Amino acid sequence: MARDRSKAADEAWELVEREKRIDRFIRCVSICAWGVTLFIVLVFGILTGIEILEMVRGFWDGNLPFATVVGSAIPFVTTIGMLSVLIATLSTVAVFLRLRTSSLAEIQLRLAALEDMLTAQPDERPK
């Protein structure tokens, strides 16, 4: 005998499905944004590498001090450092938010299942 789900269970499953759609959208936006970010960092790295090579040539020719060579690399190192702090912060926040959302959805589903179980059994008094 097939039993219909309760309204609470239907609402819980709708919430879970909506969360999955939102997760897919956020994942798509995130992948696109990270792709653009990695491309920009790659271009910036190449341009900085070219600049550093020019500076190293000047250092080997005796025209520039080594501090100038190191100074030309600092903007790239700073950018990579800030980007990694940003990634670490965002991923930590995302993990905590996802754990909380998953826990709340699981609690709601368990409560809906408990409600189904209680309403499906006839009220009997223990002897």
C-alpha cells in the first residue's frame, strides 16, 4: 500500500530541490569567475615575468641593482598573496554555510519523517 507524503515532507523536499538549484547556479557562477580570475593572473604573471627578465638582463649587464629586480616582482607576489587569502577566507565561509544549510535541511526532513510516522500509526494507549 503506497502512502502519500505529508505536506511537511513535500515542503521539505521542495526546499531541498530549491537549494540544489541554487547550488548549481552558484557553482556555475563560481567556475566562470575562477576561470576569469585564473586567466587574469596568468596574463599578469606572464607580463610580470617579462618585466623581471628585462630587469635581470639589466642586472647582469651591471646597469641595475638587484633590489630593482626584486622590486619588480613584488606587485605579482602581493597579488598572489591577497588572492590566496581571499580564496582561503571564502572557502572557509562556504564550508561553514554549507554545513549549516545541510544540517538544517536534514533536521527538517527527519522531523517530516517523524511526523509521517506518528500520523500513520493509530493512537493506542500503552497497557
